[in-house]
Amino acid sequence: MFTVCSLISIRVKTSLSDGSVRPSDLLALFKQTGPKTRTHVRSAEFLDNTVELIREMVYTHSMDKPDLTDLLSAEDMETILQVTGCSSETLRPVCKSDCLSKRYRTITGHCNNRENPQWGAANTAYARWLSPEYEDPRGAPRGWNPQHTYHNHTLPPVRSVSQEVLYTHNENISLDMSLSHLLVEWGQWIDHDLTLTPQSPSTAAFKTGADCTRTCSRDTPCFPIQIPLSDPRTGTQSCMPFFRSAPSCTVPLGHREQLNAITAFVDASMVYGSSDGLSGALRNLSSPLGLLAVNQFHSDQGLSFMPFLTRTQMNLDPCETPQRLNISMGNRSFCFQAGDSRANEHLGMIALHTLFLREHNRMAEELHKLNPHWSPDTLYQEARKILGAVHQILTWDHYLPRVLGRSANLALMPPYKGYDPAADPSISNIFSTAAFRFAHVTVHPVVNRLGPDYRLSPEHPALPLHHSLFASWRVVLEGGIDPVLRGLLLSPAKLQTADQMMVEELTERLFQAQGGLPLDLAALNLQRGRDHGLQGYSAWRELCGLSTPVNESGLAGILGNGVLARKLLHLYGTAKNIDVWVGAISEPALPGGRVGPLLACLIAKQFEVLRDGDRFWWQNEGVFSSAQRDALRTTSLSRIICDNTNIRLVPFDPFAHTLHPDDLLPCAHIGHMNLSAWREPDTGISDRKSENNQMILLFDVDPPDTQFIKTLNIWTFM
């Protein structure tokens, strides 16, 4: 298996260098993870394949696939765990009990919960709110065998569902005149703080070595999306490449679980990373101010860009400035480096990554002015802590009420009552794989870039969405992030209706490249849900205490649309079989929200445990002083834009759609978050490392003017 992975890595690099990169190559490249995750995944796949080989060896002499409990002793299983490397991957971490571990969260998320230190940590399995429904005991996806029946019906090809239910012409969309496209962008931004599901590191079949991008055979990890004969793409290819999500290290007797490679918490991990190695690489360790590293080759009208990824060869970068532009090597642009590997996916994501890199550095410099005696580590950690709290406030107080609707938000998410160590904040499989993908049907097919007057600029015209993918060079060479942010602020989101689901930019042109078949995001979402064994639509409604449809009229009543109900039942045969993602997004939105009852239930449930199960939640007593909490309540995304760009007119509420540029406010009218509550008196003792290898730190307690100093053994962050 290791050899197969190595060969595929070489193939992807070769395709990038010779210009024949395929959409599936881009998807694989930008779902790459760090060394720790790759080690975990390699061990998990060794375990998964070892167990399957044992089953098959016995199955050749037996009519039925045997249960592992009949084949392996406890000692055998422990040996397998050790030999594959999974034993070390699942060891319980030892949590420090010093003052620093009480003051700052770890980069990896470990030890947030002292009793269950792996809850919410990077490289741990997704939580299950319902048991998976796989096609066999070892975790074959739903629909692995196209003839397999569920509730007396076979599952339809996901591409058929995409074409018949979701496909929408780019021109045939309605606009959401209440919400800006920045709200859509914020949803993806927060998703990249919460979830990253690695796919198998191999894109070739484990047993045969067949290239998953060229075969239509189902042979793990290949799970290709079949293209029906009636599909407009028929004749080009008979299937679309799809690779199974990598398994996590679980006990051999358990069912297949998938891995979350990043921290579950809203902690701005997309800015800082979820591994110690990456977090260190993102820092400017030569600065005394605790800054993040910035680009040394280009700037944005005097403001910073993210640094470029380190490259071993200049021709292995799909973000590189196109040669047709005839730009000299010294002025070219490449992929940016950030805390999340998906930073370069499209222009909006690049803009937000750049914005919050600048905000960290701005706050670190401001904190240094208030506390010149603070060390670089303290400045970095305090700015990181504040930025994490800012993301929590913007998400819970400004984003979620618009998604759920204010009434549903209040009903489904009770007021905060303090940290609950019994609440598991781990991301659920249903949330990552289905529920929080709802916003894909609100994406506009055009990326508007606007000038200082908030009007379309002939210098930087609007782009079809697929032209903004992996195009970091457009930010560097075509006006920076300001035109992109203005476009997000003034452009409305796409309005989802029963007959206007997902635009063709996403179903027909996703990752469109020079070679190969463009991908289909709707089909990918549906296939991923089957890969993860998510139960059907009715089971999830039952979990949420909602009615379950038993016939067409019942489904039509729930969806508020008889035509849509008829389409779904024609495809699936029964509501029990409907893939949960398409069923959930088909429900009409709750009053004041943009999701229906099922999605509201699942999203609220996830965000409630993310809040209550986070020891470093911004309102938890002792995390911030009362004065600091008061300051944090004044945070504003519009102010962050004003402070870190050359934009001088902004909406008061950036998530609300602004009808006209005349309705915008000068930045002078947008309040600042006052950081003076973080000022600490200089006692004359630096918090830098002292001669006896001690570190001195100041700790705030309520009231904020009462402070004490503690001396503790040095605990470095690098």
C-alpha cells in the first residue's frame, strides 16, 4: 500500500508539471494533510486492510463471512493494533497541569477536556449520533453494490439525483435580498475551522493497483460515481473519480469511522493550524511581537499577503501565475500557506485568510504597545486567544441566528450556563458530511470584484466561479483582496428554492482544468454520505423528533412541494432511502432562517456542544476577565475589514444584503474593540525566560485591576 501511495504522489506531481492536471488531482492535492494525520491514516489503512485480508482468507473456506470475535483473541487484536501502528495513534495523551495549560488551549485541541483529553482534538474520529448503515459489517458504502436493496429499493446513482433534483442553470437563479454573499463565505470559513476529512492517501486500488482516476470498478479506495446513459456527459466518460474517506484507527471489532484531521473547536485553527509543526511554521519567530509570517515577495498596497508555500520544485504549484501572462519569475504568484490546506480554493477564501492573518498581527502589535514587557510567545498566545473568541462571537451571535432563524436559534440553543465537561464537542459525522454542507445551494455562480465606489470595475471584471478556483495570482496581480471583499459585502447570496438548488458552476464545472472530467459537487456530497454510511432521511428526522413521511402526500407536506416530493420518490422509492443531505436541503426554510427543521436541529445540536464542551469558551468564567468580555462583545467584522484593508466604506451589518453603495458607512462610524482591558502593569520582571529556566506570566482575575504573578517552569510553544 505504501508503494501505491508513493506512485500516486509521483503521478500527481507529474501531471502538475506537464500541464495535464485533472480535477481529481486538484481535489487530492488540496485535501492533503500534515505529517501527523498522514501517519494516522497510513496506520488506519494498514489495520483496515489487514482485518479484511484475514476475513477473506477464512471466507474462501466458509459460506459466510466470519465474525472477527470467532477468529481473533484479544491478544491477536492488540498485536494487530501494535504492528499497524494504531496502538500508538490511540494512546491517551498526558495532560499538563501547569498554569499555561489552564490559560491557553493547545494547538492540537488535546486536553481541552481534562477527563477525556481526545474529545475535539485533531486526528480523532467523528462522533456518531446514529449508528452507521453500511452495506456490510466492515464498512462498504451504501450503494457499493448497485443491486443491493434498502427497504426493497435500490439506491439511485448520485449523478441522477444531481441532474434531476439539484441542477440549476447559472442564469436561472433568484437572489436573496436579505443576506450578503459574505454570510455564505463565513459558513465555509467556519467549516474549515471545524472539519477536514482526509481522503485515502492512495488514489489507486489496494488490491490491483488500478488508477482510481481511470477505472470505473469499485475497488477500495476507488468508489467511482457512475454516469447514467441519460446524462449529458455520457460519451466522455462512464464514471467520475471518487476516493473513499480514509478510516480512523478504531478497534478491529468496530465499524469503519472517518477522521477529523483538525480541531473541532471554534479556535481559528484555519489561521493557526491544528498541529504543532504547522503552527510553528506559520509564525515569524524572528519577531519580538509574536507575529505570523507574511509574504516576502508581494504586498497589497502596503498590506501583507500570506507567505507562499515552500516548494521543492517551482513547477509543482497549481496556483502558479499562468505562463500566458508572461510574468517574470520574480513577480509570479504561487499557493499561499495558511493554517488550513484549503486556503487557496477560491478568491473569497484567500481574502478571509489574508484578512485574519493581518488582524492577528495588528492585535499583537497593539498588545505589545500596551504591554511592552510581554514576550513574543505571550503576545502570540494572547492575540490567538482573542481571535478565537472573536470567531465564536461572530458565529454564534451574528451568523447562526440568520441561518437558523432567530426563533429557532433561541428554541434549539439554550442560553450559556457554563462549561459542561460531560458535553463531547467532537464534530459529528452527520454535521461534517451532510448538515453543514447546506450552504452549497446558496453559492452564487459569479464572483463580483468591485472598485472603491462599489461598482463593477473594467480593470478587474466579474469572474465565473470556476475561474476563481486556485487563482491566488489574481489576488496578487489584480488588485489585492479589497475588490473581492467589496464584492462579498455588496453581492446578495443565491436564494435556494425547490426548483433552484445548485448552480451548474458547481455541478458541471467544479475544479475544471486542462484535462479530465470536471467534478460535480452535488454528486460528491451524496457519494460522501454513502461512503460514511449515513442513514437515510427519515431516520434523522426521527432522531430530531420530527414526523417521518410514509407516502408521497406526507413527503409533499413536509417539503411544501408536491413536484419535488414526486421526483425524490421516483428516484428513491421510499423516503427512508433518500440521502439525508438532499432531503434536508429540500425542506423549506424556517421563518427568518435559511434552513428547514431537520438542518436546524442538526446544526444547533452541533454548535451547542461546541460551545458547552469547550473549556476555553469566551464566556466561561476565568477565560477572560469581565472587562475583557465586555470589550469582546463590541467586536465587529466590518471593523476588522476597516482595520486590515484599504476599504473605507462598509455596511454596519456585513451579513445583511446592502441594496446600494449609498447605504454604506464610513469606517469612522464603526466602533473599535478596545484592548486596554488586556493591559498589565510592568512589575519590572519580564515574562521572558529567566536565568533559572523559569517563565514569569501575569494572570488576570476578576476584578480586572486585581492581578497576581505566578512563576512556573518554562513551557515553550514552539
